[in-house]
Amino acid sequence: MAGKEGWKGRFYEDFEVGDVYEHPLGRTVTTTDNIWFTLLTQNTAPIHFDHHYASQTEFRRPLVDSTFTLALVTGQSVTDVSQNVFANLGWDEVRLPAPVFEGDTIYSRSEVLSKRESRSRPDVGIVEVRTEGYKQDGTVVISFKRTLMVYKRGRAPEIPRLNPPARR
């Protein structure tokens, strides 16, 4: 049986302005995710990790830490947008139009807004995308623009692959 190469992500040349990528994986946020991320990042707002406290707010339950939502939705976009990233240059216009709660499942998509050659690095190009994350009911919970430098085809470092011995 012949081996087939897996998805290696997009390179600069693969991006076209106006393309929309529906990222393939959703993720259900758990209580553990919310508490660990909040405390790991030293966020002391009890609305994220103290269920008793949160029950006294208008939401009646913990809110998911918004920086977790940003990290999750960015991570969901990697397979389509930044698998071959040289560097992230920034997140802009981050908006959180609706809350995320423990138990919500988050999905995402990205649209290519612009691309251009780097003026200082010939091995990469600069791509700007708008990414949206939305819950299981379609409610948008986060949107942001992200600018990144992406390697051109044939210019990215090689990912080392082991060649195990052939099966007998």
C-alpha cells in the first residue's frame, strides 16, 4: 500500500482574497477548561471559576474566560490559516458580541481580507483574515482580524518525519 501525504496547510500562494474557510473542528467548552485556563493565566475574576459567585450574577452561571475563547477560535483556524506561519503580527478589532458558557460548543470560520508580499522578508507573505467563532445555535460569540506572516511554498522549515521499518 502506498503512503499518502497528509494535509500540510496553506502557503502564501494558496490564499485568495474573499476565500472563506469553514474550520473543520468544533469544541465543547468544559468547566475544567474554563477554570484551568482562568487560573493558569492568573485571572482573578470569580465569575469564571466560582460557581456560587456566578449564580448571583445576571447570567446565573460562570462565563467562559474571553481570552480562552480567543485562544480556542485562533487554534481552530490554524489548520486552514496558519499551519505554515512564520509569525503572528497581531489581533485587531476583537469583539465579543455574546457570552460563552460552559457546555457551549464553538465552531469557526475565516475569510481572507488581504494578502501582500513582505517588503522585508522574501520567504513570506502577509495575510489578513477575519475570523468568527459561533456557538452551536449559530450565535456569533467572537470576531477578530488577524494579521500573520505565512511562508511561501518551498520556503518553510521541513517537519522531520521518522521512517519506521517496513512491515513484514
